[in-house]
Amino acid sequence: MQTALQKSAALRGAPFKPATRLTASVSRRGAVRVSAKKTDAASSDADVGAAGLAAIAAGLVANPVMLFSEYTLKTTGEGIPPGPGGLYGALEGVSYLVVLGIIGWSIATKVRTGSGLPAGPSGLLGAVEGFSYLSLLGAIVVFGLTFLEKGGLPGIFG
């Protein structure tokens, strides 16, 4: 016999995954004990919402751009060239902001919940989070080396 939630899920074409599993047991003296336990569906990391999916998409683009920018800065002493209409330079700047946004979200989540961002579908949000921290570490190292070698960063101090 299907419950109303199961019927609703079937109509939508989605599998029904209850958030909790109820168990009941009866002791020898006739006492009934009911307990509820979260199931995997309730604690699933796959459902990260629209913000999580946007962070995955933006992070998968922004991290390689940021790392290429750091490589270009270290090898040429300049950032990515502006490109046609400043498009490449804009992408570079937005990429730095996206990576900092992901790291900020990660830190806020860590402070609030005690753990970082959820893994997300196929572990992509967790991968983007880790990749963002590596990109930030690379930026700190490259910016520091450039500052020591040239006395400043191009476009900011030098």
C-alpha cells in the first residue's frame, strides 16, 4: 500500500526517499518503543540546490582561469592580457572573485555547521571547494614571490 508521499513521488516520476525511518518494537511487558532515524536520503550530499550547482559551474571555470593567471604572472610578470574588449581580463577578475566567494561560503559553512560544504553530485562541489583552496594557496605564493622580486604587483603597486 502506497502512502500519499509515495503516490506524489510516483506521479512526478521521482523515486520516493523518506527522510526518516521509523521502527517500532514491543517489549515483553507490552511497552511500545518507537524510534526515528535519519536515512541516507535525508543526509544526502547530492542535493545542493541552485546555489551549489551555480558554484560548481562557476568554480569549474574559475579555478583553471585563476591558476593560468597565476602561471602567467609568475612567468611573464603580468596577468592575463586584456584580450578583445577586455574580455580575458574581465574573466580573470571575475574568476578571482568566484574563487574567493566559494572559499567564503566554505568558511561560513564550517563555522556554522562544523563541516565544510557538502560533496554535491558526484563529489563536484567538494572538489571545487578543495580546488579553490589550492588556487588561493597558489595565488598567495605567486603574489608573494612577485612582490619580493619586483617590489609590487602589476597594476596595483608596480
